[in-house]
Amino acid sequence: MTTSLPDHLAALPVAPARETWSEIDVALVRGHSRLISSRSVQPLKLLNPRAPAGCHVVLSSYGGGMLAGDVIRLRVRAQAATRLFLGTQASTKVYKSPAGAVAEQRLEGEVGEDAVAVVFPDPVVPQAGSRYRQVQHWQLQPGALLLLADWFSAGRTDAGERFAFDAYHAELRIRRAGRLSVLDRFSFEPAAHIATSPANFQQYQTTLSVYLVGTPGEARFERLGAALLALQMPGRRELNFRLTDHACALTVARAKDDAFVLRAAARSRLDLQPLCEALMQLVAAADVLGYNPWARKY
């Protein structure tokens, strides 16, 4: 037996479904950074392995990747004076989108006063026919320090797949003390661009961007910034320097008083590994994270 609503009720507008967000909240508990609140909404799964210092949170997924139409929404809060490392269990695989639906990740983060957050996921790997969008907005309170990596690969390159995805879009905004410090947008559609052009990726198949944002003049921020600048490619200013001779290309700049930006492109993930290991050694310093978050991973 079926029943129908009266006409005056059926005509009422239906409220849109409320967006559901996953959440991470880190606070000081007896002098240690601890995950005091977390919420996972599928397809995202949050893991909290024990760390020798700070709070270590790992993003994972139930299906081993993102399907067309999946939406991950995550809010991250590192409260005052805490230390947080946010990473992923493995590469974020984005599967084929047969109907043109987009897989999307949205992250809103806040780093409290004098807190440290290191966000270093494995690369996003958009597979053939996939469409992916990523948006990150971060707010830094006075004295906060953020080191954030954004990394993506051309696809399943070990299987010969290279730039076969349909679309990849990423946006990053970082505000410090209420003012915009970083705005970076990247959009690439292989069907509309020539991936192997020297103006795009040429021989390289994976790209990594690293952003360091903090307080100008603060000793820790300036030391890390100087260490990033020291990673510059030797001989890059010589007349006979040939970029294509190098498996990994790298440049670093102080984009603003409170922001350093590192860009790297490599022929393979393996060619980027020495750079990543050098960055992990930097954040392992006692006044940053206090340990190497990749020590047990690789």
C-alpha cells in the first residue's frame, strides 16, 4: 500500500542535504600534542599511529582510492603550541570517471598560535579518464609555522600510462594572521594542452610543490627557509647548464617575507625520494616535529 503527501505539503521546498565533514582536532594534553577529537566520513579513514613526539595523523580510504563523484571534506585544527604531522598511507589514486563526474577533496585547516603543522601527503595519481579537484584553505595564527607539500603524478607511469587523465585542478590559499600569504592555482587538462611541451612537463612525470609559511624574523622559520634555499641545483646559473640532463629539476624562492616556495619536477617518484628525505630531516629538528615521520614508512 502506498500513500502520497497532501498537495500543500508536496509543494514545500526540500532542504539540501547538509555537508558532512571529517574532523581532526589536536591539543596539548599534559604537555604532549594529542588527537582529542576525530571524525571519519567515508570514503576517508583517519589513522593515529603513536609518534615519539607531536601528533601523527594518516589519511587513508576504504576503497584504496577515490571513485568518480567521491567528495572528501576535512577540517583540521592544530591548537596553540601543538605539533602535527598530517600524511597519507599511500598515493591517492583517482579512478576513471566514465560519466564525467569529478572526485574532489576539500580541506580547511587552522594552525594555532605558536603551533607547527607539517602536511606531507604522498602524490595524487589521477588514472586514465579521471577528473580530480582539490581545494585547501589554511589559517595561521601569530607565531604558527606551516610546511605543506602538494604532489601529483602523471598517472600509472610504471604501466606506461602518462597524462591520460581528463582534468586535474588544485587551489591553495594560506592566510597568516588574517592576511593572504599564498594563493596558488593549478589547472591541467591533457586534451587541451601538450604535456610533453617544454612549457609544461617535457620529460618529467611527477611534480612537487612545498610551501613554508611562518613569521618573518623568527629563528626557526628563517633557518628552515635558508635550508630550503640551500637545496637549489648546483650550476644552475652557468651558461652550459642543461636542465634536461637532470632527473630532477628544482627551484626555491622566497616568494614573500613570510613564505618560501619550492618547486620540483622529476622523471619518476624515485628521483624525488632524495629531496623528500632531505625535507623530512629538516622537519625532524627538535623545534619543529622532533622526529622523522617517514622513518618507519620507507
